[in-house]
Amino acid sequence: MSSLLALSSAVFMLQAAPSVGLVSYDEAVRCAGLTQAASELEGGESAQGRRQYDAALYWSLAAMQAATAAGKPATVAEGDQTRARISAVRSLNGDAPEARAALQRCQQKTPNLD
């Protein structure tokens, strides 16, 4: 799937998501960081890597949408995501079970972007 198609699908999913299903800014940032880290570590060559990339894209957009709703500037949201990704890379590289469990929860909440 092309990056543009994945981006379009993610934006559509965010726009179509019911408000009851929205997550907090903190959860969106945490999931963005975890999925971005997992995507980085996996690489984009495998099917799992492509799924990780799609999830990272979705959660990054969700975090930015939550930041806007919370009145946070984009630069703050981007910085929060960067710090979450760096922390998640360290945790996932360290094979921390709680990070793997949190990543799994984020992946389960990620809509299918195919």
C-alpha cells in the first residue's frame, strides 16, 4: 500500500471515528511513540513492518488531533511524540514486557487501514 493511500485511509478513519472511541492525548502520544518505535525496529520490508508503519501513521495523526482538541501547539505535540518514540525504542530494545504489552494494546486499537 502506498504511503499516500495509507495516509488517506488514516485521515478518513480519524474523521469517521465516533467520539466515544476517542482516546486521551496521553494515550495517543504513548501509542504513537510505541508504534513508531516498533515500525523503526521492524523496518518496512515485511508485512509486519508495513502494518507497524500504518499503525504509527494512524497514532501520529490521532495524537495531533488530540493535541488540537486539547489546545496544544503542534510543536509541543511533535516533541511529545519524539520523546515517546525514543523512550519506546529503549524499552522495546530492552525487551521490556510492559512495553510489549502496551504496544499490543495500541495495535489492537488501531483500525484496519487496508
